[in-house]
Amino acid sequence: MRRRSLWLLGAALAAGALLYAGYRQAGSAPPAPVRYQPLRALLHVHTTYSDGDLTPAQVAAQAAGRFDVVLFADHSDLEWEYHLAVFSARASRPSLKTAGMETYLADLRGAAAAHPDLVVLPGMEASPYYYWRGIPFSPDFALCNAHKHIVVAGLERPSDFAGLPLLAYGTCRYSAYQDAGLAPYQDFLDAVDSRGGLTFWAHAGARFSEDTDQVKVVTPAHGEDLVRTRRYTGFSANDESRGLALAGGPWDQALQQYCRGERDRPAWVVIDSDFHSGRFPWSPVTVLLAAERSPQGALEAMRQGRMYTCSVSTYVLELGSFSVTNPATGEQARMGETLRSVGPAWVEAKVAGALSGGFIRLIRDGEVLRTFPGNEVSYRDRLRPGTHYYRLQVIKPARGEIFSNPIFVRVTAAKR
């Protein structure tokens, strides 16, 4: 009797499986996608620990109720020195190096405790390297790349930050008296990555130049570093760096490297505030689509690319939905995810609220595929075998702009 019962149970399960497969082949809907909650994140905030005007407690008090997440990123160091032959010079200002990470992190924990509804993320704006060009007192004497910065998140303990390769800390293996290229920065990116942290190129599209009585301070725009470096999480598209996110720019070049198998992970876009002083009524916001309202939820959304940028924090623009569906199976992917298909893809997006006078650019593989007036996208596409991606640029003139992160589609040739 027991054997017969087991046989009947097995037969029933097999029949159910065949019935389910039939429903799927008939186009029934797959399981509902995970619902994420949008968290408005204020990224890259300075305090009195470096060159900001507000304490962490004051920043948290301003941000509470207006933002869901704040990433504090004070300068790792503001220190430069030259010691060669008979000439020696040194400049230093307050930074995390002078204050100490233990004190800084304890202060951030206090700010988080005072505002339990605000997700506080500790981080830093790192200056991995700089080099000197020319000789002192000559016209071409210059301090180079001192403003080539990388924002770090996802490290929590003083020991997580200890020993990171930073020239001012004496832990960088390259000399400041000759240009070491990108090697010091790649060392830094690899070190943070090995500790489970996240890294974002800051203001890579901006050029910094200043002349003093004794030395020039020069950092060229370095958007090409998005293509030339690996194992970073993303970059900021704020202000002068907005051009890096335009169709066909360095970001698309890096995404295409990923699609060709030339890098092991995509690069994501964020927008940071680089906040230093005053109030932030118009600070740009990165909207994170998080599984939970917590530091872990926010960091995971950033790590996976479940986020989009909005150039103003007043929520004039909100990306209500963005997905790519395989029409044959009903399977769907959203930002940061990969859909598998044999060719067909259905792209849909909707911007919440009226987008009068605005438009949405649908970008595929680095090129504008089509521009949609209004606030909706619906596009049926057919792709060649290989890995492709779609992303959005939403523009509302004089009111704001959105850059989405990409959705990838991995296409295999149909079996004959």
C-alpha cells in the first residue's frame, strides 16, 4: 500500500510538472519580481573632519526626513610633501589622517543612533596618489593628480581602512617624483575590492588647475580612466562628469568591454553631491532600489546596480519602472540584472508624473536607439547573439535629468 501511495504521489507530481510546463509554453506569467523600496541617497558628504563646515551630527539632522541614506566621505588626507636635494616643503590640512578613523567612525555611529530612520554609511574620499613634475622654482614645477579622487563605501571598521595603499600614509609603493600612471589607483581599487568595499570614481570629468606663487596644481579630466581601470563599482555623473554618461562616452565604452568579456563586472552610474557647506535644497540624489531599509540593503543595491540618478533631490523626476522582458517566456530583468533570450526583447519604462516637454532616450549598446516624447517607453527589439544592454536618459528641460543603470540581455542562437 505504501509503495502504491508513493507511486501515485510521484505520478501526480510528474503530471503537475508537465501541466506547469504547458502553462509556461502557453505564455503564463513567471513568478512576480521582487519588490524593492526606493531609498533617496545623498552620496559623498564632507564634514568638519576634513573641509566641510558641518559636523556629522549637523549633516544627519539636515538630512533626516529629506533623504533616506547619507554616505559620508571625508578626505582620506589633504597632505602633500616634497623632499629632494636641498629643497623641502610640506602642506597639510585637517583630514581623516589627522583625526583618525576610529574617532570618525565613532562619531558617525553617534549620528546614526540619533536618527534611526536615516541610513548612515561611513566612507572616505581617497587620494591614492600624486606626483611632482619639474623642479622647484622652475616655471613648469607642478603638483599633479592631487585631485584624482575615489569615493569608498562599504568598509565599517578602522581595520578595514588600515593599510590601504595611499601615498600620504606611506603605504603606496610608487614614488611621488615620477608619474606612475594608473598603477597606484588600480592598487587602491584592488585593495578596497579585496576587503568587500565599493569604489566610485569622483568628478572624473572635471579638470582642476590652480597657480600659486611657488607651484602649479593640476589634475586633468580623466574620464578615460573608466575604460582603463578595472574592479571599481562605478562613477559619479555630476556636474562636469555628466558627459561621461552620454551615449557613446567612456561609460558606454566600459559597458561594452564587459559585454565582450574584457572585464569581469559592469560599471554603474551614481550621482554625488560633494557637499561641503550650507544647506542642500537642490543636492542631486541617487535613488537606490533596496530590499530593505538598512546599511546592508543600501550597499547591496549599489553593488548590484539597482539604482538611478536624479539631478535634483526635489523628486521632480521619478523612474517608476524600467524592465526588459523575454516575450517567449515572460521572464523579466530590471536594472543591474541580465535577461537570457534567443533574440526578442521587449523594453518598457515609465517616468512617474507628467513629463511635459521632456523625453526619454533609449540607449542600446552605446547608441541612442530611439527618443520617446512623453513619459513612457515601449519598444520591441530583436538582438543578435551576444551580450547587449539597454539604459535610459530622461530629460525634463530646466527641471532635471535621470540616468538609469543598464539592463543586460544575453542572447544565444536559437536551436534549429
